[in-house]
Amino acid sequence: MTRKQMRLTLIGSAGAVLAVALGLILFALNDQIVFFQSPTDITQNTIPDGQRIRLGGLVEEGSIVRSDNAQVEFRVTDMENVVQVTYKGILPDLFREGQGVVTEGIIGTNGIFVADSVLAKHDENYMPKEVAEALKDQGHWQGGEATAN
Amino acid sequence: MMFWILIAALTAAATLAVLVPLSRNRQPAGAAASKADEAVYREQLETVDRDLKRGLIEPEAAEAARTEIARRLLSASERQTQTVEKSERSLQNKIAIGLAIVFLPAATFGLYIFLGSPDQPDQPLSARLEGPAQGQSVDVLVARVERHLAENPEDGQGWAVIAPVYMTIGQPESSARAYANALRIVGPNADWLTDMGEALTIANQGLVTADARKAFDQAVSLQPEAVKPRFFLALALGQEGRTDEAVAAWEQLLEGEDETQAWVGAARAQLAELQGTAPPVANRPGPTEEDIAVTSDMTAEDRQTMIQGMVSGLAERLSAEGGSVDEWNQLMRAYMVLGEKQKAETALNDALAAYAENPDDLSLIKDAADQLGLTGS
Amino acid sequence: MIIEFGHYALVLAFALTLVQSIIPFWGGITGNERLMAVASPVSVMLFILVLISFIVLTMAYLSSDFSVLNVVQNSHSAKPFLYKFTGVWGNHEGSMLLWVLILVFFGALVGFFGGNLPADLRALTLAVQGWVTAGFILFLLATSNPFQRVVNPPLEGADLNPILQDIGLAIHPPLLYVGYVGFSITFSFAVAALILGRTDAAWARWVRPWTLLAWCFLTLGIAMGSYWAYYELGWGGWWFWDPVENASFMPWLAGTALLHSAIVMEKREALKVWTILLAIFTFSLSLLGTFLVRSGVLTSVHAFATDPARGVFILGLLCIFIGGSLALYAWRAPMLKQGGLFAPISREGGLVLNNLFLTAACAAVFVGTLYPLVLDAITGETISVGAPFFNLTFGPLMIPLLMAVPFGPILSWKRGDLLAACQRLYVALGIALAMTLFTFWLWGMEKVLAPLGVGLGVWVMAGAVSEILTRVKLFEIGLKRGISRLWGLPGSAWGTAVAHFGVGVTVLGIVTASAFQEEHIQTMRPGDSVELSGYQVTFDGAAPRRGPNYTEEVGHFTIRKGGVVVSELDPSKRVYTARQMPTTEAGIYTTGFSQVYLSLGESRGDGAVDVRVYFKPMITLIWIGCVIMSIGAVFSMADRRLRVGAPKPSRKRTAAAAPAPAE
């Protein structure tokens, strides 16, 4: 092989790997990302069947209903609209009524959101960042300033 | 002073770390650099030889590698490192020395004075809790008693000492809990029950709760003539809307009482309100809430004076007028939980002197002293 | 007084880094050896100063000195001793001080052991390290001073975030930081080399031990963090593709690539431009990670406090260091001479392939981590990029890389023979195929990908073993001589094989734990049992318990296999009193490499409780593999050719200690 051929092979294989990587990334970005929606977004916009979304808001007070086999139902609210959620599994430690929550799953034809994961990961304000922003948009959230330390 | 010596020493050490290498003679950099390069390439040559011996690489590959490394070795020894003129060099050295001697201490000191608080001492928690009680803030004294109680949770008298203090610093819930502990351990006591009820009432914004009522009822059963519990019970009846019973209770309470007493005014106001003859006074539980309002407005020093005043008041009264065995024991205990052993010993000696002629009481005092670890002298 | 002394030491360290940034740099570019000589003693002095302030802060924590604001905000007098200690770096200010401590620690190591380096390279490297240190100490002093005092000290602190009250916190951040920050020294070496125009094989040889050291700790740190999340979060997951995890994983991927490309540079003087760029990128990714975690852009346990000023400051540092070094690179790199040639099929070719896939994978993780942030900033749309994205991009890029791993070390330099390499590997290939078929036979066709994954893991492991055996020619020269040759193999050869074996072990663990795990989520009453993977898990009941600074509800479970009790577990749900914050403590029974994992959910009154029960086959292999990889790095560092230290005495010693040739 000449010097030139060697270099071409090198550049060619590098290009091929990078092209594959780029293709994978673009394909995955198109297909595998999940949009964050507030209950108002869900009520106002139509979401295609079977599309995964993240639903965030506050767990409505008094809405948690537990049944056997770790089945839980609760409502998520952004103070404007409410979405009914059902979930089977163990809720995170920080899941509480009146606190922020983010759930991921698919909305069923009956309008009930079937979650396969529930997150309550957050800072010391007990508020996931996305939820705080969604609530700010709705004008229901004034916190966040007092905690800078 | 010690602090300034220490930081001066630290600064000197840092300055020396710069100055010492500046003052030493060195071999020219260029020669040393190519030496270091050569060492690496010679090692590489050795490796090739070793690999060849082991049969890990083919002889042709070894030969090619050797040629390559030899070429690198050659170019390393040809490397020219630029060097500066001698005159410029000594100027550089002077600037560097100047940086170390002037800039380093000046910048550090200036920045530290801006950022630090050199006068503020260390305040580790244990030292704050164990130092002399005199001159400590009330919070420290409370924390000290709390620590004592955490270690000796069955010290009923200790709970009784801290309970009123909690009231004065505006923590009625803690006060009620402390009274409850004292009552559980020592046994029923009308005053404590009353104070506990009062604490519960204040904790609930003046509402006499069921727990508080139970406490007042029990206090009345122990001391039927006591005014304070009956006052609160009357208040409770009014709050429950049992107006007739409340009016009866107030009237019974006010019967034959001295008009100059502070509570009488409040009681009359309640009564008038219930009977609809006076403009309603907004849900006043009595004078106690105002007391608390006053104390919570107090500055830290005022509170401190107040808490120490409470103990020293007891001490003065006992030494002037004498008192019961229980009171003496309480004083010793108060000193002990505040960490003032010396004063506790003095109190013990005074108590022993006061009861010198009464062997029964004397042994009671001695028992209490033993429990506290006091010896007397 | 002691606290102010620590504060003063930190301020002095800042002034001294400025001196370090100027004097040796000036000496290095003008060839004044006296100025260059300043670098080493000052680097050691800097370490001593920062160490003093770190020790002082630790003492403030241990004595619960609430006149220090940082202690008030993050400690509590009732906290157990260990967590008072680890709490020092369980908060923003303290962890940044630890960051700086490690930064100067690496500087001091170079100053102390760098006797074999040319004076100008050493001086410039330490000066660049001084720039980075100056930036971060200024950040500490200006925005997050751990020695800020309180005039009226309270009597109790706010306690440490309970999730962080765990032995994991004692180990995970220091390990991770040593790795993360350790790459600063390769960055400094790279920038120094660019300034001096000295990028040659010798440079790569000098940098390699430092890269290995940082990589070794980063590997351990990530593994530790993963295991910690696994048992502390109670979700049974060991990797969540959480942005914070990715922030530490990206430098690892870039650092792994750097480790491999530096070999090519050292042996053949090829890939110089690329290696220097990787060294800059690796530390840039560390800085990016610090920015993401510390600025509050991300919400997670790691984001201790969010203060815009801090974010802006770190962003500024990020721009200066990354932008500056890349500008320098763009200016100097074209002047670098081209190195040795090689055919596509060769050791170099294999290492290039490794670099291609690792950087592509790193880029995929980079896009997945930053895309949501960028999109949010531009359009305001909130999206989440979760595990599916990474599985789809990262996974396919790793598979060809893993398939190629066993070939790399067997190919010869410059021009390799693929066919000969295949012949050497046929035993390994046979073992891998056999394992694949065996897994198919065990599990049938229901999970098609899993047996292939098992095969891949075994292939990498068997490849590593066969590499060592080929090197000593065990089958050709007999067992006895083979073993003595095994002993005489250079450390770097052992390092490669051991680290690659570790990769295989981790892959095997990931595949089996993900594909064959069994999970039950169930509401259990006392006496109820769950059957899984041959184990019977019985819930005996739950009872409350008090700890030093928490209360907990402890469930008692008995695990039986074939009716025989094999273990009893007590998973619990805790509530930490000071912050009223709940946490989950999982109950884990380890049997062989597999684990039974229990975690409690909500109580339902009447003694019933939600329970999550997992059987995770061979899951511990994931972390054992990482430990093996780090051991590989240690082997490589122990290689006498790479040993750091003054060249002359060490060479004498090794010459005396080297075993006589086996021939």
C-alpha cells in the first residue's frame, strides 16, 4: 500500500464510523426522545396514540388510591387541568401529595395516563425543575428564590 | 497574637519555596532536556531487544523499530533549546524575587483582610456547651440542659427545670412535652399539671385542647382551691360554647376574690363577653399569652438575665427565708444541669446547714446529693 | 483561630498559584533554568497549603463548629462521626475544595516525581496546572468560600442530605474526583507540549502513567457510584443514563481513547495531533461535567445548591480553558511533524479503530446529554433523553468495538496479519461460541440477543487470556518454562490483558443482569411469600426502629432455597429527622455473583407493605469487571518502563531486581 492509500483507508473508515454514529444519533433523536407535557398541554393538544410522554405536575391532594399488588392511581394537576394516572410499582421515597412529580408513559384511549416510571427526584424545594417551570408558566409557583445559599 | 505569628510563618514558608530554587545554580536547561529524551529512547531500544530475545517480535520488525527509535534519538540530541542573554536573565531573576518577596505576602494579606474575619475565635460545639454558664446565651443554656436530658432521660426534676424555660423562650410545645416527662417520672403535681395545660393552650393559639383540659381537671382534683386551672377550665367551657356553664364557672371563680389580682380583670372581661354585656374581646385566653408576647420580644440578653434570674431568685429566697427539702434539691439540680457544680456544692452545704437538726430531711438531701454526684464538704 | 488559619492558607495558596502561573512559565519559554526550578517546590508547597485548609475544614465539621456557615448548612451535631467526616465534601463548597486539593495533589506529584522530565516541560506543565488551580481557587474564594463565618452561631445545623449519609459518599466522590481532576495533568502536559512544540514519542511516554492513574481512579469512581445508586436509591437499577452519570462517563470514554492513542504515539510517533487533542478534550469534558453538576443546570442529588453566579463563573472558566487550549491547538498543531506510517491492518490500525468507536460513542453520549439543555435554551421545549436513546446509539457502537478488542493486542505494529491473528484466537472464538450455544440451550429462543451478548463478553475475556498465553507461548515451550516467562512479561502486557478481561467481565454482567433478571412488585402481608428463580422470599413482618439521626420502618424477610433458610434480610424505609426526608435502604443477599434484591415501598396500614423483589443474575460482575480494569491499570503503571521517578536510581534498582532472562 502506498502512503496515500493508507491515509485514504484511514480517513474512509473514520468517515464510515462517524457516519454510522451520526445516523444512529439522528434516528434516535427522532424516535426516542420524550417530550415533557403538563396536564394543560395534554388537555389542549392531541397527542398521537402510543407516543411516550413525560407528564409533570403536582400530585393532587387526596387523589392517591392504592389497591393490592402495588397498583396506584393518582391525579396530576397543574392547578388548571388534571390528568388521571395509573401506575404499578413502588413509588419513589419523595412521592407525596401536593408535591411535584414527573411520570413517564403512554396516554390511553380513555384519557388515563399509564405510567411506567414515576420520578420524584428534585432539589430541596421538593420540586422537579421541569414541573417548577411548567407551574411558573401557569403562574402558580413563587418559590425558588429563597433557597440560594 | 499566636494567629499572626502562625500566618507569618506560613507566608514565610511559601516565600522560601519560591526563593530557594531561584538562588541555586543550575545546569543549562538544554542539556538536561535532551538527556531526558535520550533516557526514554534508550529504554525503548532495550525493550525492542528484550522482545526480540523472547521471540515476541520478528527480527525484521525489530530492526525496523530500532531504526525508527535511533532516528528519534538523533533528533532529540540535535534539539536546540533557546536560551536568553545573561543580562536579561539576571533581570528576570530579580523580577521573580520581587514577586516572591513583595507580591506574595502583600496580595495574600490584602485579600485575606478583605475576605477573612481574623478576630473571630473557633467555636466548637462541645466547648460552647461546657464552658462556664455565666455569660452564655439562653440558647446555649437550653442546649446544655437538653444534652443532659438526652443522656439522662429519666431525670424528672431536670425536665421540670427546663419546662418553664421553654415557655419563656416561646416554645410552648417543648415546654408541654417537658412537663409531661416530669409528671411521668416524678408523679402528679398540681403546679406542673397547670403549667403543662397552659403550655398546651398557648401552643394551640389559646384554644384549650382536650389534653390541656385533662391536665387542668387533674390539677383541680389535686388542689381544689387553685385559681389558675379553674380559670382555664372556665375558658374552655366558653370556647366550647357551653355558655351557661362557663358563666357559672367564672362567677364561682370571681366570688370573693381580691379585685387587685391581675387575672381578675381578664376573668371579668370573659364573663362580660359571655353575658353579652361588653364588647367582645377577641378570643383572649388570659394574661399568659401576653406574657409570652412580652418574652418573645425580649432580646437575647434580657432572656439570659431572666433565666439566670430564675435560678438565682430561688437561691436567694432559700438562703434568706429557707425552704422545703424539695426546693433545696431543685436548686442543686438546677445548678448541676447548668453545669455549675461549684454552686451546687454550695447549695448542698447550705441545705445541710439548714436541716442540721432534722435527721430525716438531712438524709433526703444527702440521697439527692448522692444521685447528683455531689459530695458536700 | 484554627479556622481562620485554614482560610488564610487557602488565600495564600491562591497568591502562590499566581506566582506559579508566571515564574516557571516565563522561565520555560525563555530557557531560564532558575525560574523553571521554582515550579517543583512551589507545587509541593501549594499542596501543603490546600491540604491545611482542607484539614481545618474537616476539623470544623468534626467539632461541629457552627460559627462556620458551611458547617451550619450541612452538618448536625447528632450525625455519626463518619458522616461528619464525609459531609465535608457532601456539599458544594467542600466538594470544590476537594476538587482543588486533588488539582494541587497532581501538581505536587509531578513536582515530586517528575525528576525524569525535561526541566522546561515540567516547568510549563506545572505552570499550566497553576493556571487551572488559580481559576478554581478564585472560584472558591469569590463565590463559594467554605470558610465563611457566622457572627451569632446557632446551636444546630441543617444536617446533610440523607441520601448522602452513606458509606458510598465516603468513597465515591474522592475516587471520582481523583479520576476527573487527574486528567487535568494530561491537559497541562498537552498545553505545555503545544507551547514548547515538543510533541514526540518521549512526551507520550511521560504522560502515560498520569493518564493511567487518573483513568484507574475514574473507573473505580464510576463503578462505586453505580453500585451506590444501585443499593441506595432502591430502584434496583445500576445505570440510569442520568446527565450527571454521563458527565463522569464522557471523560472516561475520552480518557480511554487517550490511553490507547498515547500508545501509538509512544511507540510509533504517529497520531500525535490526535492524541494532544484527546488530552485537551478529556479534561474539557471533566470541566463540562463540573459545570453541569455544579451550576444547577441539572436537577439531581449531586446538585447541592443552585446559584446563578456560580454557574456563570464556572462557565467562564470553561470558556477560558477550553477555548484557550483549542485556540492554541489550532495555532500550533499544523506545525507538528507527521509520524510513522502504518497499514490499516496493524496494531496502530486497531488502536485507531478503538479511538474511532470510543469517540463516536462519547459524541453520542454528549449529544444525548446536552441536546435537551440546548433545546430548552433555544426553543423552551422540555424533552428528556432517556435510556432508549442511549441504548440505540451507544450500544451499536460498542458491539463492533468489543468484537475487535481481542484482535488488537495480537496484531503486530506497522503491518499486521489478520489471518494469523484469527488462528491464534480460534480457541477463544470456540469458547465464546460454545457459551452462546449453551445459553441458547438454557433459555431457548425467547431472548435472542442475550446469548449473543453472553458470547461477546466471553469472547473478550477468552481473548484476553489467550493473548497472555500466546505471548509466553505456553503450549509451545511447556508449562514450567511458560510460567517463568509469564512472570517475566512486562507490566504493560499484563495491564492490557487484565483490563481487557475486566471489560469482558463487565459486559457479561450487564448482559445477564439485564436480560435474565426476574422482578416482582407485590403488596405483601406478614407470612406472604414470593417465588423467584428458585428462591422463596417470605415477609415476616415490619417493625419501627430508631437510629442516631433517623427513624425507620424495617421489614424482616427470610430467603429460602429448597426449603432451607439461606439468608435473612432487613430492608427499610428511613426518615431523617432533621430534614424530614425519607430514603430507602435495600436488602441485598449475594449468592455467588448473583443477588436477591429487596426494597420496601409504601406501608398500607394493616401490616401490609409494597415490596419490590428482584433476582439479578451475575450482577456483581458489572462492578467486579470495573475493579479488574483498574487492576489492569495498576499493572501497567507498575511496568518498570513506565515507573515514575528520578531515572537514575530507579533504573539501577530495576536492573538489579530484574529477573535473569529465561533462556
